[in-house]
Amino acid sequence: MHDLNELQNVINYQFKDLALLTQSVTHSSSYFDGRSNRTKNTSNKNYERLEFLGDRVLGLVISEYLLEAFPNEDEGDLNLRYAQLVRKEACTTVAQNLKIENYIILGGNEVKSGLNKNATILGDVCEAIIAALFLDGGMEVAKPFILKNWQQQLQANLPHKQDAKTALQEWAQKLKLPLPAYRVSQTTGPAHAPNFTIEVSVGEYAKSSSSGTSKRIAEQKAATEFLIRENIWSN
């Protein structure tokens, strides 16, 4: 794994308390003694508690952004946008873009198995890093990190109020078509970091397919491809 000084450069912030950053990327497996028992109380030494806080900080920043960006939308529309931007997959995408997998501290067996590339763990660590930034530098540090690294997703969120699967289902219902059917057409990669290819079909329409690190991500991407291809959504 890379030095945490390099991680500070990646996230563009130098910590006053480096222990916070260390905790944010430390998995609980690093404290196991090899007999499936913990050698000590580690609740304040791994990312789990920080993840709890980071989720709330992320939610606050995204909520404030949406209120300012969409002054004429009601609560229901804002909630749809919010859900897309704070879900675990959004955090995983940011972590992957920053290559956070290179800095996660794991137990020996987990290092060998490549658990650092697990999508859920990457999302959790991303939230923990947000918390570490908040605790070390306040909202003036955490907020710019979020807005910068969520920029692509914030822009992609602009044209559509709904997630792709919901939009596709409602479109099919409106036209009295069969509901969208999703099928795993291929699974590649190791067991700890699989990549799923999902195919979506609606009646006699041509199928669309896409891949992702989880079935949910792949389904959303496949539905998006379908919506864009049929000019239901603009690209």
C-alpha cells in the first residue's frame, strides 16, 4: 500500500492530526489476531465510526447544494436527486476515481484476497475520509472536497429527476408495456471484486446492456443506456 503522505496529496489536504486519516482507511481486519478474535477494542481505530459521521456530512453538503441549484423544485424532486448523490455507489465511484484502494489498511489475509477493491468497502472508506476531513479542518475543508469530487455526478444529475430504473419502469407502464426485465448475462473478475454485465429488456424493444461492480450499478447503467437510445432521456 502507498504512503499516507501520498494520499494527502491525492485528496489535496495536509492533516494536522494524521491519525484521523489513518483511522479513515483502516479496516477492522487489521486488528484480528488470526483466530477470528480481536486483540483489543478497535471501535475507535477503524473507519466504521467515521463512516457514520461522513455519511451525515456528505448529506448536509449535498442538501445545501441542491437547495441552491434548484430553487424552484419541491421536496419530492429534491429527494430524488439527493438519493442519487449520497448513495453508496456514488461514494464508491469517487473512491475508485481517487484510487483509494491503494491506501486501505487491511489484515494480511484480506490484503492477499484483494478486499481493498471491494465496492462496498471503497464507499465506506470514502465516507470515513469525509469525516476525517471534517474533524480535522471543519466544513470549510470537507465541503470543497465533496463538491470537487462529486462534480461529475452533480452535472450528470441535472437532466433527470429520477434514477434510471424508476424512469424506465414508469415509461413502460405509461405505454402499457411489460415491466423491464433484468438479467445477468456475464460475471467476470474474482469473487471479492466481481464485475457484472446486466441486460435489460422491455417487450419487443432491443435489449440494452452495461457492466458495473455491483448488480445494482449495472442495472442502473443498462436502464440509462435504454432510455438514451430510445430518446426518452437526452444524452
